[in-house]
Amino acid sequence: MATEKKICARCGKEIGTYEAQMKDGQPYHQECLDSIELDEHLDFLEQRFPTTDRKLARIIRQNMMLEEYAKQSARALKTIQSVIVLLVVISIIAAILQSCSTF
């Protein structure tokens, strides 16, 4: 029994048997379908609110900046955590050396 290969209506690439998402009778990859729906949504917003593209660009830029700040904060937190661990180890070693020197 031969199975018919499904081709994505947006990108033209073959779709796996269980990956096909149907819209308007056409098969799509899920990513392609998501992209189409996002484009439709953005088109609607742009028609309804003409300045949406500028607002959206500003929001995307702010989001990217916040993501970068979050990454930098995570790196700084890891560095601080490493320094604290190092200080604890040094304190333990100093306490051991001090207790040994009293004998």
C-alpha cells in the first residue's frame, strides 16, 4: 500500500506522515502554519492600527534587551556563587590550619 507524499504548501518540502497540519485543505509543517498565522495576525494589527509596526519593533527590541540583561545577570550570579563557594572553602581551610597550629 503506497502512501501519498505530502508537500508543504508554504515551503515546498516534504512533510512526515504524522507531522502534516491541514489548513484550507492544504498540508503544512507546524512551523510554516505558525508563521502564516503570525503573518495574518500582524497584517490584521497593521491594518487596524497603522503604527503597530513601529510599536511592535520597539517591543521586540526591548524584549531582546531584557533577554540579554537576563543572560548577563545569570552569568553574574554564577560568578558571585563561585566566589562565595571559594570564600567558604578558604574559610574552612583557614579554620583547619588554625586549629592544627594550636596543638
